[in-house]
Amino acid sequence: MSSVEETPATDDRPFFFDTVPLSAVLSGRADLPYGYGILFSALVLALALGIGLAVLPIYAQARRASGRAVPPGTVTSIAIGLGFIATELVLLQRLTLYLGQPSLALAVGIAALLGGAACGSAVSSRIRGGPRLPALLSAVGLLLTLALLPIVTDATLAGPLLVRVGIALVAATLVGLPLGSVFPNVVSQVGATDPSLVTWVWAVNGTASVVGAILATGLALAVGFTGLGTAAVICYGLAALSTADLKRFRLRGDAIAELPTLAP
């Protein structure tokens, strides 16, 4: 029987049932728990269905349209999909602790986050320079949220439920605003160069979101929700950096479009 050091559950890692660290499983000091087995099976199934039914059927078309093995917007779309779902899980966990009712936190958090994202999407066409600025704002906003939200919630935890719900609505909406403006700018920039690539970035982003929900759960188990929030910040930082590839592809497309057409 393997000896595994156990530590008390915390608000950041509230998994009191998770008594076998993943490191112990990987090192062979403990057997794979049943819960991890289910999580791994779900990950394999999600990857197989997402790649097999959404990504592969349109990959050949996207490759021909872009002339590249990795079509433009791929890395950015994956990073956005992973980052958004990680942000959602962290926010819901924080709001559950703050409001004290999981169902209420789910309703308030999802409604406000998606409402903020919808508003961000609505104004995304007014943002110049493509998705880089919204992605940077998302990374900075998430970093500030991780740092400041615990201070606000601790200071108002004893307040009336209605006040706490209002604060939760404002916080989730503010988080959603920049997040919702990133992907529409990716779609706009890719579509302006080659409309056939719009389907590609949608498929990649959707697959990343589904797979990301499972990965985010495993990451929360391994490193806690603060670590998961940090991973979300990194994802949006990566999205901002990878937009340089989108810009180069857009400039190349504009240059090709401006070439004179030779008469037959």
C-alpha cells in the first residue's frame, strides 16, 4: 500500500475527495483513481469527436485556401477557446464561494459573463488593429480580476445577498467584455482575406472550448483554481502574440489582391 501525503482541502482546491495526487499516479506510487479515469476517457472522446467530425472534414479546404499546413488563425482560435472556458470555470468557483449558492452563482455568473461577451462582440467591429488589443486587454483584465476580486469579495462577504449579486453581475460582465471582442475580430480578419477560412477558425475554436472544459477540470484538480486562472491569462497572452501571424497573412492577401491582372 503506497503512502501518499494528504493535505486539507482549501477554497482554492476544494476537492476533499481527491486524496491521490496526479504526481503519485504518474510516478507509479498510486493507482489511477476512478475519477481520473473518467476524466481521461472524456478527454479522449472529446478529442476524437471534435477532430474527427469538426476539424478534419474541413482541414483540406483550409489548407488549400491558405497554402499552409497550419492555416492562419489556428493557434489564436485554440488559445481563445481554452482561455474562455478556463476563465468561466474560475469565475463560477469564485462566485460560488461568494454567493454561497451554487445554482445562483451559476445563473448569475453565466448570464453576466455571456452578456458581457455579447456586448464585447457587438462593439468588436469598432476596434482597430484586429484581435491583438482585445486579447491583451483580456489577459490584463483577467490578471486584475484574479488579484482584486478576492479583496472585493472579502470586504463585502457579510453584505446582503442582493448587494453581493449586484457585485457579482458587474464583475462577471466586466470580465466578459474584452473576452467577447477577441474571436469576432479573428473571424473578421480571416474572412476579409479568404471567407473559406471562417469555417476553419470556428471549428477549431469550438473544439478547443469543448476539450478545454475537460482539461481545465483536470488542471484545477492538479494546481487549483488560481493556477487555472493563471493558465487562462497565459492563453490570452498567447492569443495576442499569435495574431502577428494573422496580420502577416492579411498583408500578403492584400498584396496579392493589388497585383495587376494580365489580360489573356
